[in-house]
Amino acid sequence: MDSVRYDQVGTSTSIPLALKILIAGGFGAGKTTLVSALSEVRPLQTEEVLTGAGVGTDDISGVEGKSTTTVAMDFGRITINDDLQVYLFGTPGQDRFWFLWDELAFGALGAVVLADTRRLADCFPSIDYFEQRGIPFVVGVNCFDDSRRFNLETVRRALDLDPDVPMVLCDARDRQSGKMVLISLVEHVARQRGEPVPAA
């Protein structure tokens, strides 16, 4: 996916470093929305309309207004500078698309797990997936307008998270809020690797 840049006389310069970050979580947690809010380019989306075929398979309790679902992935890009780009891969939320996860996770720096307090148990499979594979992750508690608000420690206990897993409140619709979630992840990865993290 990296692209080689050329100078004015047509000679290649360098290939930008690409960081791959997964955006995961349960069905309807806001993954597509977050990738769309963060991406500097029009995001690639594989949204399909929910149909009667999903009845009995797709649980939409708590997100009854949702009419589409991601069937493969979402993809977005953020250019940090000429030498660094961030690629965002939004994972599908339903169990029947889990066969895609290993391919999407290959080479990832880390992951954001979006949690929806209306359906908190839906993010357990994502958390388990990253814990079992040793992939660093942070939990972003997506603050939906119609959801009850809980403090982060209450959510941490409910999710049985290790104390070192960062948690942040976020609004998946807001670019600045999404950036803070990504910064939290990058700082978490740096700490795990023993690299210096600038003071806030």
C-alpha cells in the first residue's frame, strides 16, 4: 500500500513508513463512523443494508435504528508528514465475519476497541482477540447521545480490563476526539516498547 514518491526529474525518493491500526468493537459501536471522521481521504467502506436474512443472526437490540453493516472492512488514511502515514482498518462487528480478522490484524501496530455502553458485552470478543494475540489496544468508550454515562473505572471493571490498558471517553463522530484515541494508542505502544512518551 505504500507509494513511492518521485522528485521533479522522476527519480524515486523514499517510501513513507506506514502504521496500521485496527478499529474494532461490537456491532453498531461506531467503527465506520470513527474511520470516516479520521480519514483524510474518502474512506473505503463495505457497508451493506441489513435484510431479513440477518433476522435471528444479527442482534440489533439497543441499536434498532441501524440499517447497514460492514461486511468486510472500512479503510481510511491519515498522513502525518511526508515520511509517515497511518492506515486505519475498521473490522466487521459480527461473528460471521470473524474469518477476516487474522488478515486484517497482520502487521498492525495496535488496535482501538470501541465500546458502546448500551451493548457493552459486544466488545468482549475484540478484547479477547487482541489479548490472546498480544496486540496492544486501547478502549474508547463511545459516548452515544442516548446512552447512559458511566465513569471509566466502572466500565473497566465491567470489562475486566488489565490496569495498564488505557481507556478514554470519545465521540466517534468528532475528528479531534478520534485523534486523542489514536494518540492514546500510540503512547501505549511506546510505553510497552520502553520508548519515551512526551509528557502531556
